Amino acid sequence: MTHSFRSSTTVSSIDPGKPHLILVGLPGAGKSTVGALLSERLQRTFLDFDAELERREGMPVSQIFGERGEAGFRLLEKGLTEELTQFGNMILSPGGGWVSDPAVVALLRPPAIMVYLRLRPEAALQRLGGSSAGRPLLNRPDPLAELKKLFELRRSAYQSADIEIGAELLTAQQVTDQIVTKLGTLPPAPIGAPPPAAA
Ligand code: S3P
């Protein structure tokens, strides 16, 4: 099947019969780094939403926000998500606000498996170098206050993930290892499975 997604690693088949794996969490949680590592480890195609949207629009996310507002950016995210319903078996790294609209999440999940990389807003900001550069929602006088606000708004959506990893004290490699281990403990995806035989 042909597709127009940019991928940072060797592409395996984008098998529509298998669920995607979606990494969620605050900016700075390590979604892009862990996504690339997972992609190599599991030989699955990786898609970083922000990078893909920047490529398509020919401008950085901050400029998309500037020209079209957050609503315009969310529409682009939604459009990309809709496209991904045609594919499967990918590692997806949407921006931290992708979980905000349950209808968008529901486009992919179920059957997609959602993995939450958990860390406190304070740690997230530290990882971002204390700076909000390139992240329009944090480009405010008090980025920590903004991150805390976003975290409160998104907390329950993040926590609805199938797998939660306490990412704060771990390296990206350790987070990747934990995800792989926990994936092995999940029950098999029910999608496409035949109904249980009657007793
Ligand atoms: C956003 C997070 C960003 C990017 C945009 C909005 C958010 O992605 O999508 O600036 O709403 O939290 P990262 O989570 O990769 O920083």
C-alpha cells in the first residue's frame, strides 16, 4: 500500500489488520524519542504528528498556531488521525494535546493501544530546558503554570491509557524496554478475533 507519511526509520508494512500504538503525555515526556526507539525495536513504522504536519504545511507548528490558531492546528491533527484509520501497526507520536478531543482519540482507539508517558509538569519543563521555544501553548510568561493547567485538563485522558509508564526518572531506552515488557502482558486485541465458542 502506498502512503505519503514521512518515516524516520526503515518502514515495515503498515498492516491495517493490526492496532496502532500511540504515545501520549505532556510536551517533554519523550514521546518522539521513545517512538523512534520503539519503531526500531519492533520494526514498525513511526510517525511523529508534529513533524508530519510541519512537513505537509511547510512551516513550524508555532507558525501554524500563529496563522490558524489552536483550532486550525487541531483540525490538521484530526485530519491526519482520520487518515491513519486506514493503516495499522504503526508507532504514533501525536502532540501532547491530541488527547483533548475524545472524538479524535476514538477514531483510532479501540483498537489502538495507548501508552502514557507520565511525568510531572515541573520535570517536563526541565526537560524542555525551561524554555517554551517552539511550543506555542507554553509561550507565556509562566510556562510552568501553563503546563500545570494543561496537565489538569488532560490528566484523565492520559490516565485512560492501556499502559502507563512513570517516565520521570527513566532514560528513553528504559522507557522503551518497559513498554515492550508491558505490551507482552496485555490481553490479545479482540478486534477481528472470532467470538468465544458457546459452552
Ligand atoms: C502541544 C504539544 C506540542 C505540539 C503543539 C501543541 C500541546 O507537541 O503538538 O505545540 O497541546 O501540548 P509536543 O507534545 O510534542 O511538544
